[in-house]
Amino acid sequence: MARGHCDVRRLQALSWSCGCARKPAQAMYFETAAVDRGAILARVTVTGALSPVIAVRVGSQVSGRIQSLEVDFNSPVRRGQLLARIEPALFIAVGRGVR
């Protein structure tokens, strides 16, 4: 239920930032309800740019084929958490060639 209220606030903020909001002289009315499945009653189309609240650049110190991926798309992660394992065959071959 809290999720539905959050979405109403986001739509309200988005419509305001796009210049689609009503003039301050007009009263705005919102009706809230519990979230459930049903038919789509209204369709909202807006234009503009969306940007994340927090943008994080992710990079690696080495490159190679990924052996295993430890997290999924949009998963929350912690500092120092292992995200992926790189296939070690290339590094082993290079190490043997140096000896």
C-alpha cells in the first residue's frame, strides 16, 4: 500500500517538473487506494529527461570473460561485495609465459 502512495507522489513531481501541473489557483485532488490488479483506467504520457537520484560509475581494473555473475540487474550491493568472477585461464597462461 505504501508503494502506491509513493508512485502518486512521483507522478505528481514528474508532472510538475514537465510543466504539466495545474496553476496554483486550481485545487488539486488525488484519490488513493490499495494496490491491486485490474484494468488500466488512465494513461499518462509525458516528455522530458529522467535522471537517477544517485548515479554510480562502475569499472574494472582488468578485463576478461565473466566466469560467474554474483548479482542481478538492479540488485542492492555493498561496498567491497564481489560482483563478478573473471575467467582466470588468460591470466594463468600469461603467468606461465612470463616464467
